[in-house]
Amino acid sequence: MAEGYVGSVISVDCGPTLGVYQGCVIRVNKEEQTITLRDSFRNGLKCQVPEITLSAIDIKDLKILKSPENGKKKKEQSSGDSKKSEQIGDARKTPNGEYPKKQSYPGKGQNGEIAAKRGQNGHVGKPANEDSKKNGNDSRKNGSDSRKFLEQMGDVRTSQMSPRDFGNRDQNGEVMNGGSREGTPTKMGRKRHNSFSGFGRRSQNTTPKKFENGRPRSKTKLENNNTFSPISPTVMNEEFDFEKNLALFDKAAIFEELDMLNGQVSETKKPQNYRHDENILGDQEAVVYRQIIVPQQSSMEFNTDCGLVVPSISLELRRRLYGAAEKCGLSDEKQLEVIGMCSSQMALQLLGGSSRLNPRNTHQMPSVVVLCGPHRQGAQGISCARHLANKGVNVTVFLPSFKKMLECLTLELQMFNMTDGVHTPIHTGLPTEHVDLIINTLDGQESAFLRDQAWYRSVVQWVAQNKAPVLAVDPPCNPPNYPIQPKWSLSPALPLALPEAAGTLYLCDMGIPSKVYAEVGIKYKSPFGHKCVIALHHINAS
């Protein structure tokens, strides 16, 4: 029973992994449950091996495209046509055994030649309409896809002929029909290098026809067929060498050619206007980066972002500078106000600036704790807290209660109490939740004894637990380290010789005139530019 299927053309679906196979059955093994195919195709591509064996386990679906009886009839018909063509060829021979020369007759075609009608199998003597009818009956029996499959696999023989030979003369020199579609291969077959055997090679004495159906052959149509025709399996198996192909492209030569075509691109054009940072004056003095000179050699020097050198001064020279400024009208209260304003501006920038202090962001206003001591630096901290409270920041000021305090400290505390800020004299009144910034003014220039107090140690412990960033305003320069480690430090006027433990150093402008600096022996030129607070960077330390 199984041997009856030998010779059938079938289509086997083996799932998405193995694919779909088509071929002619040559062997059926009942014991191993396998079938063997020849002339097989996998997913429309010709297989490289002559035979393929498929197991029944892998087969998902099987369709018979052509039964063995149809294949036998087709084979007999093909052999009969070949014998008939041989008889016609013998009848045409002359007594000398040669074929007569072909004559030209008036008729259709470019050269007035009548094309001999040929069937779809490529043999003379049978009209194409009869073969078409027979093939149509077979296709209706086996399904619409059987005809396409048989044309590719079954009875169609292939020959080595170029696609350009279609529509020309056959092997015996007879003229093909270039005007009609009868007897011509399909569009897919016409562009394959392995063309059908029914069409012979072009005669050397003839020229290819350039007209189709009385009209010039479309060049675009031919190009599309060449582009979208099936890919040859030999081309698919060849590996493309990208490095070799890339070496064929000479980039330098191409760019040189483009530059020669458009020579104006490489020419340097003189700009009409100068840039904002370009000097328009020819004779300008060199930039002097050391614009501040102190009377005594400084132990430490800093430079600004612009490269200007800012030397450090001693504590004694600063006191003389403050005294000279107070004599010329810049009183102690004004100095505290300027330092408080500059430190508050720096604190606002550290808190986020306009993105944090926004009318639409009132539900999460920043919170700041200002730690103040009973000295001038503490008064500067309270002045800073007052300016922050006026901006809407939640401010808490810690200042211990003392029987006797400085007058400036008392005045600043009275003005702060008129704001919405909170003043607490004990460490237990400090916020328990996390704060955004801590401003430290507990340490004075000559108040190291305060570190031994119980309240001081309690505040230091609270800062360590809160873990908020610390800004130190006018920190002392004597200790090598600080109980409360600052992240930033702000110094007024000219900086002291602060160690690196003071963090990133900033300098604020107090508005002291240059002649006041000259009174204490300092040659001064403002390094601030358009800012009131600038950053300083360490240069060297002696």
C-alpha cells in the first residue's frame, strides 16, 4: 500500500523549526516510519543534497501535489513529443544530411519573421493551447498550488541559459514568438539563471528583439525583475567579506574630490563681527593676576575661578582693617548686616535657589538651623537667620542664655524675634526631624574654651545624628580640625589661613573701599567682578 505513493510529488510541513519540504517520493520505510524525497525544496529553496529523509514524528501536515498516475502520463507525453520532434528534424534533412537554410516570410515581428509556435514544454508540433488545457485540468485536480510546484520541480528540465536569451531564437535557429506570451516562461522563471530547457540558446547571427507586443520593452520592468527575482542558493551560501569591500572605498580620495568640486568650502572666511570674548584692541596690557598685595608675606594663597590671586591675611591685620573701616563710617552694625546678607544669599543657593523657594512649592519649604555662640561670629549668624526667615525659610536659632552678652548680639536677637523664626536656648529644642542645612557660628576666633561646655558637646552630638550639610561662617583659623566638620566655609573681606579641614572656601565682599585697605598697607583691587560671593581654591601652603 505504501509503495503506491512512490513517485508522488508531496508537500510536507514539519513545523516552524524544520520548515516545509516539497519533493518527489522515492522510498517509504514502514519500519522506521520515514519517507525519502528527491529533487527536494526547503521553504522554496533548492536543497543541496540529492535526497532527504523525513521522520513521521516531525511531520505536522502532508499534502499530495501530484499523484503517480499524473506523473506517468506526463512522462509518456514528454517522450512522445521528443520522438516526434526527432522525426520532424530527420524529415527536414537534405540528401547530403544537412538541414536546409531557413527562409524569411512576411509577417508579424520586427524583422518580418514568423515565430514558430511552441508548447510550454518547449517542443515543436503541439499547440500551446492544448498543453495549457491539459495542465489546467491537472491543476484543478491537485489544487491551485500544484502547477507552480510542478513547473519548478517535476517535468520542467533546466539548462544553463542566460535570462536575456528568452524570447529569441531556439537551438535549431527557429524564431521564437517575441510578441505573445504563449510558450514563454513566467516572470519569475524568465529571470532565473537556470532557465527552462524549452528555450534554446540565441543564434550568433541574430540580434535580440527589443519590442514586446509591438511596443518598446520597458527598461524599468526589466530592472525590477532583476532586483526582485529569487536569490540563487549559491549566492546565499557565499559569505560576504565586509573588510574587503570596505577597503575598496578610498575615503581620502572621495573627500579630496569633493573639496576640489567646491573649493570655497575650505577657504577661511573672515568673520564680520568679533566674538564676545575676543579682544578688539590691538595694544592692551597683559592681564595681571596678582592684584592684591599684602604688607607681609602670606602663609597661604588662593586663586579665583578667573585665575586672580587672593592672599591670606593674619587675624591681627583683619582687626586693623575692621577698625579702619569703622572709622570711615562702616560701623560694626553695617558690617554685620553685609556679612549676614552675603551668607544668607549663599545659603539660599545651597538650598536650591529659585527652584526650591517658589510660590508653587510652599508645601516643602526648606528648614535651616543656625547655631550661634556668644561672640561676634554668633551675631553674624543671627543676622543671616533673620534674612533667611524674611525669605520664608523655616529657621531655628540656637543661642544659649548668658547673663551678659555683647550689645550687637542682643540687637540682632531682638530683630530676629520679630520674624516667624524660632529661638531655642537649649539643645532639646532643636528639630528632631532632618533639616536641609546647618549654619555654624558657635566657634569664635578666641573662644576655644566653649568647647568644654556641656551644651556645646550636646549640640555637636545632635549635628552628628542629623547628618545635614554644614556651612561655617567666619570659622577660626587656629585649630587644625573642627568638632563640627563644615562642608563649606565663608570668610569676609580677605581670607584667613584656613586649613583644608574647613571645606570649600568662599569669600564675601564687605564693601570696604580700596583706600581703607591702603590705610592698613594693602594694595587692593576687587576680585569679585559681578558677584558678591566667589569661590577660592588653594594654591600652596608654607
